Amino acid sequence: MFAVGSEGMQLRLDAADRLAELVEERRGPVPVEDAARVVLRLGAAVPVGLARALLEDAVAADARLRFAGDLVALADAGEAIALEAATFVVFDLETTGLRPGDARPCEVGAVRVRGLELLERFQMLANPGARLQPSVAALTGLRDQELRRAPPVTAVIRQFLAFAGDAVLVAHNARFDLAFLDCETMRISGRRVAATVVDTVGLARRLLGRRTANLASLSYFFATEAKPCHRALPDAEATAEILVQLIGLAQERGARTVGDLVELAATRPRRVHRKRSLAFGAPRQPGVYLFRDAHDQVLYVGRARDLQARLRSYFRSERQRPAVEAALGALERVEWRETGSELEAGLEELRLIRELRPPANARSARPDRYVYLRRRGDGVVCTSQPGPWGPLRSRRDGRLAARALEGVEWDEPADALPRLQAKLKRLARELRFEDAARLRDRIEGLEVALRQLRELERLRALEVCLVVPNLDGGRRGVFVSKGQVVCVRPLPDLPSNRLLLSLEGRAGLADVARAEPTTAPEAADELALVAQVLRRPPPEVAVLPLSGWKSSGSGHSATLGASWSSTA
């Protein structure tokens, strides 16, 4: 099904990853026709034979997957085996360079560990088909003459895989060695390595609390008999001795199975990835989600247009903000709540952040970041107490604006700007450059504050009803007036020009008539959210002006959206 070449290979691997996620999410084998429809995003069901043919390349590309009759299932990982009964194969590769694909292995060494004892050894040189770089030859002591007499890399890898069998693979900095091993097994069979893998670097850092965990320092720390020397077998033997010591420390921490050891050895991104099952079952609907820890405390609140896609994105390799990464590290449960639209999800997110104050939500999402300009006697102060000139998003700009307005006559803050600019020119002419620089910074803060105040003035002049889908299939009206979201009411399924004539619509208009103007920071957050929708209205949102509301709703939606975009 998939094209030949690197792009086709990547498509196969991506499809295999989605297929493995689907089987994990369903917590059991999935019928091939269902798997093909979901993973390949087919519009309709396909016959079993065709579905199997479509998925065959993806299943063959990933050793985690297998066909079980007309089902797609996961291969057994073997992570439930007790540590004392497990078989480990500790291996090390010497390579001609650092990049898999460009460089190739030139030596493979391995040690089998069973019952926590070192047993059989494996060591072979491999002919990489290219000359060694001088730096590699100097580091390892290998020579081109030795490698030319050795078997080709593919033959050596085949023998190593036969030696390893179904054992748990262990390596020091396993990401490096496994990348080369995966590259070679893809050349041979088109499949990645199937085995469970333990990285002694991650295990040592977790158990010993060491920031540096290179092989030489760990060998010295544990006084291993084998000494690492950048040759495959001695390095593998030293790693095997270190592994046995680390398993003992892991058992003291309560590790009993291979799965426990893998969890301890996992890097932070990998530990987060292993939590991806917490997002299984999330709907492809707008809504809010809450990250909770082991004590059911809310760590983070977010919103999404597609809950399933957004939640899954957290458990991939992309880095998040430090506060969100900390929340993912402590995450034990994900709660989601569906809404009919992204607008309602945004309003619910703001409400939850105000009520719960999650530690991982950025301060920029909290209303207590806002400040206001107020007169106090003959002076001007920047304060958190609501007033007519605000709220402003930056305390720094607010303080600069307050200092700029000191000693200047004004009725509105904008009145002071021409006088201040004239004073700046006078200071520059008089060569009072330090005073001019201070005044320039204050004028810039005042200009930022004035832009925000003008934007708020436009927002507070809005009188609209945003009609959005309801969760049960109906519609809801978000009534905006007097600087706030006044109310959210269900609306009947009527033409747009009759919605506000309905009983619910008249009730919403009555709430608007009773509302008082506000400058509260909570209202400013909600207005900013409404402004985002009005700049680029989604197709499911209709915008009805509350003045002249008897006209057609679709025309008003296009007109108001265009006019808002031009003024914002």
C-alpha cells in the first residue's frame, strides 16, 4: 500500500504507531476492518480481505503488532516477568560514526544475564563496507585490515539477534545503540526491534540521583571486574555487572518485574508517553480537560476544539512549557467535559481557572494579573482595584504609564500624550539625555496602555448574541453586552431572524437590559475570548447584533465579522 523509499517507510511507521495506539486504547485486539477505517481514516467500512491488505505493511513494520486471524493485536512484551526469572542480553555496538544510516556498526558485543548471573558472551567484528574515520580508529583501536576480513554487518546482526532471542535488551545509552540496531533490522526485515529495552543510564540516574552516569564513572563506582575501553565486549561486560547492581537497588525500591525496571529506567518523555492511556476514550468534540494528581488535586486546566487530538499531543515527544511538563510528571488522571462549541469551552476554562487556581496554568490566564490606573490625590497610581482605566495586562506598563501621567494635566490618559511628547523633544534639545530616556520609557508604557484601553472600549461597545451549537444538538446563545458575557441561554431551533423573538431569546434580552456595565478583570478575559471568535468566526457560529436583530442572521455574521477584523 505504502510508497517505496524513505517517505513511504515513514508513512508505514506512522500508521503502525497509530495502529498500536488504537489496540492499546481498545484494550484488546481490534477487527481489521475497524482498524483500517480508523487508522487510515476511510470514509466507509471495507471488506476484511482488503482491510488486511491495507494494514499488512504497517503491521509488518512494527514488531509490537501481529495479526490474530481477522484481528490486529499487540505482541506480548514480556514485561510481567519477575526480575529473578528474566533473561537479559546486555549489548554494545562500536560504530563508524554517530548517525544511523550514514554510519554502520563495526563490532557487536553482548552478555547474557539470567538469574542475575553473567553467562554466555557474544563478540563479532563486522565489515561496514567503508573505511574507519581516524578518530574512531584512535578511540577503539580497530583497524581497517581487521574489518575487511570480518563478515558483513547484516550477517553479524542476524547472528546477534539469534543470540538475543526474546530476551530483554539492555544497553548503556540505549537510545544510541538501539537506533543503529533498528536501522540494521529495518534493512534486513523491514521491522524494528521487538524486544523490551532497559537503559542503564536512565536507571542509574533514577536510582543513584547522579547527573552524570557515564560508563567509566559507574564502573568505578561499582568496582566492576570488566573495565570499559570502547570495545564492544568489555563495555557490554561492564554494563552487565552494573545492571546486576542496579537491579538490586531497584528491588529495594519495590521493583519486582521487568515492567517495573523499564518504568524506573525510562526518561522523563518516555514516562510521560507511558501515561498516554489516560487520554484513551476522549471524544473528538470541543471541551475542557483537567489534569489531576494522585490526591485528585487539579494541576492544570485547558480547552480544545478536539479533545482527543489535544490530549494525545501531550503524550508525544514535543516539549511543553515547564509548568505543564511538571503537571504531566505528577499526572494520574485526566478528566474531560464536553461542550457544544470551542467558545463555551473557553468560557468554562476561564471559570475553572478562577475557581480552582491550578498551579500549572500560566499567570497570564488568571484575572489577578490585571492592573488599573487610578487618581490618588494629585497623583496617579497603578493598582489592582477595578476602575475606569483598565484592566491592563502588564503591571510594568501600568507603572510606567502612571509615572508618565504624574504632574501632567489630563481628563483622559490620552490627553497627556501630546504634552509628554513635547517635553521629550525639549529634554533632547537641552541634552538631558538620561531624563529623556526615562521619559521615553514611560511614554512607551503609556502608549501600550492606551492601545489596550482603546481595544477595551471597542469590546465594551459590543452588543451581540453568538449562536453556537449545544451539546444535545440544539443551539445556545452567548449574550454579550456592557463589557461582559451577560448570560448563556439555550435557544430553540428557529431561523436566525426569529431566534430573539422566542421566549428564551426574550429572556436573554431581558438579562442584557438589567446588566450593569463592568470593568472587572474576569469580564475582560471573557471579552478577549469573544474577540478571538469575532475576528475569525468558525463556521458553526452565527453572530446576531442585538440592535436590528430582526434581520437575517447569516448576513449579520459576515458583516460583523468583517468589520471587527478591520478595526481590531
